[in-house]
Amino acid sequence: MSEIPTETSGGRPAVPTSSPVDPISSAPVVPGVDAATVATGHPAARPMPAVAVVGGGPAGLMAAEVLSRAGVEVHLFDAMPSVGRKFLLAGKGGLNLTHAEPAEQFMSRYGARAGSVGAMLRGFGPQALRDWATGLGIETFVGTSGRVFPTDMKAAPLLRAWLHRLRHPEAGAGVPVRFHMRHRWLGWDDSAEPDAAGRQHLRFATPQGTIALAADAVVLALGGASWARLGSDGAWVPLLEARGVPVAPLAPANCGFDVAGRTAATAGEPPESRREFFRDLLGAAPAPEPGWTAHFAERFAGQPFKSVAIAFTDRQGRSFRRRGEFVATASGIEGSLVYAASALLRDEIAAQGSATLHLDLLPDHTPERVLAEARHPRGSRSLSSHLKSRLGIDGIKMAILHELLGKEALNDAALLAAAIKALPVVLVATRPIDEAISSAGGVPFEAMDARLMPAALPGVFCAGEMLDWEAPTGGYLMTACMASGRVAGQGVLDFLGR
């Protein structure tokens, strides 16, 4: 079977999309002559099934590996110049592959989709992922938080070893995977249905122009809609919807948030009094622009809140409380602790217009101790000096009290102590999806069979972040993406009767 013309295959010219094509090839089909004869000049029997994997992230690469090891010819396409770009980005600061917590707790991280994702993880869970990495020569270790990393913390060595094994499998361990970079998937050709041979006809935009090709089956692993510059732009959504596949709207996950805005003129006034004033005067008032005051943003954007806890309960009674760290941004908050609560916060904002979390600035102190220290006579010392000496509150923790509390609360020991233990922070918007670590939404599990094949698209399988699930950071995203790639690859084998 001839290889598709790309920059890696000799630079042969692309064939116009109106020309008939053979499986994973641009060689025009001459009536009555096998396509392989056109490409090689020699008659040939019908070649082995060929599968197109679209998307070169962890899910696509894992699907390609399953198929390659089963002896199936695999062609992997990606719009970017190289594969695994988001994978490499995830490795900056340490590649978190998975998590070593107990299975039940691990499964719970997938929320409402724990059942569907759990079914995939039963075939490839955290320990299987670590064993797989060991097979590539990459040893792993468990950090103090339970997160699992390569011993050298880096993503690049693992990706290089993985790609080498895919391109050059050992004898008897599979067939080489063929990679086609700078091939942006455009959907199907004018025929919405597979041809008489059951093949899928696909269209790609390449540097040489638009090409059409056919495959016996297709795995789509196109990612969500975060970090579009790395290839995940959500452009696949209308293509699948046009073929009758339902897609839950893509939304930011593991994302930052904008806080409710306050102008410099009103900062320091009691928020409730201000709302009452405008309500009485005008009956309604336009909402201020989201974000901190200019003073706070200029001095504290990028600084971390350390050793804090946040608590939140949504309108349905679902609660979140956890200790950790997060960072102030120019317009709000982001970071690991915020990401862990982001699904609840995002959904509350979508339903109610805002979400109020409560920030505990001193989670190691009881409310009684904080109140006692706040009431301690301070003499001639300033409030800032008093709180620093009695409770260790300074820097950004002191600043956010000044930012969000009025003078009345700051000068009332009981109100101040209550705020230190449960400071209301009002969030009004998620940051844009392209800034998010990952995205929620995608193809619902209800629209697919257990092999991840949509009912509306026989012969097409979906994997990775384009499925409708989400999880916090901590290795849960990587594990589920790889597990879904394995399920999709095995689904293709079943579909082809291999």
C-alpha cells in the first residue's frame, strides 16, 4: 500500500479531492486496476486493513500503539508540525503521569462520569500506566502528594522513547506507524456514508493543498478546545454534529476565574451598604467590570496564597472544601486549589451568574483562637502590624482583607475574625477556554457504544479529551486519555474482526 504524499514521503504532489483514492493513499484509482498496481507497477492482493488515527496526543498515540501491535497498518495525522505538543507542555515543571491514591478515591475524581471513565480505567489504570512507562525505559516515583512522575520529571524522554517504538517496533511486536504532520482534518468528503467497501473517505488540508483519502476505520483523538495554539481548537465539533453526533458544549475545566469588580473609589466601603445605596437610588445598577482594584492587581497579581483553604457549596447542595495553594491574577484567581473546585464553580456561575467561595486564610487556627487574637489589645500599633504579630497575616493575605472588607469590618474584631476564617470571594466568570488546562463537554458516552464508536458513525471511534468527561489536575487527565485511546484502538480491532 502506498504512503500518502507528505513532506515525509518524498514530496509527491497531492491529488485533488475530486479524484478517487485508495485506502490511505493519494494514488488515483484506475478503473479495473488495483490501487497498489498504480502505485508500484505490480499487481497486488487487497492489502491489510488501514486505519487513520487523527490527533497525535496521548489518546491518539495510544490507539495507534494498540493497532500497530495487532498488525494493523496505522497512519497518524496531526495538524501540527510534530506530535505531543500539549503533552510536552504538561511536562513543564514535572510530568504528572497519574496518581497513586486508592482506586475508589481515584475513580471519584471523574465526578458524574466516574462510571463511564471507570470502565475504561479497568483495562488501563494507574498501575498499568506506570508499567507501560517502565516498558519504555522510564522509571517512575510517587511524590509526597501521591502524584506519580518520571524519575527525571521530564516529558521529552518518554515521548521520544514512545515515538521510536511506534516508528520502529521490534520484530514481531507490530508494524511501523506512519506519521503525517501538518495534515489538518477537514471532515468527510461529499459522500456522508462509507463506500461499498465500508471505508471512510476523509479530507485533509496540507501544505500541498487539500487531499482525500480512505481508511477502513478512523480514530478521532482531536482534543478539546484549550490551548488552541498546540492543536486543540474544537474545530471538530461542527463536523461531527453535521453527521448526527451529539456534542455537549465545550467549556473551560481546570480554569481560572474573574472576581467581582470593585472600583478604587468604592474599595473599602461595606459591600452591602454600597449595593443598598445604588438599589435605593436607581433601582438597579450596572455590574462593575470584573477584576481586582488597580492597586491590588498591580501589587499582587502573580503572588500565591499559601496554606489556605477554600469552601464552596452550590445551589444543589454539593460541597467542596480543601486546603492548598492558588495564585492571584490581574483579574481574579487560578491555580491547583481553584482548579480542583472549578467544575462546581463554573456550573454555578452558568446557572446563577456568580459563585461565592469562602477563603480560610488560617486553616490551622480555630475560629476561637482567631477571634481571641483579633480582640487582643493592639495599643498604638496599626491593624496590619497587629495581625502580623498575633496571627502571622501579612502580604497578600492582609491585602485581600483590605480589598474585600469595608472599614467597619476591619475595625470590628468579631467581623474581622469571621472574615479571616471565611472570607467571601465572589466569582463572576471563568477565564476563556483557551487559557484553561483542559475542557469539559464533548461527545457523550450515551451516544457511543462500549467501544467508543458513535451510533451515528459506524467505523469511527472517539478518544481523549473530545469525550464528555472532565477531571482535576493530578494525573487523572493523562490516565483517562490514555485509557480511552486503548479502548478506541481495541474497538477498531473488534470492528475489523481482528
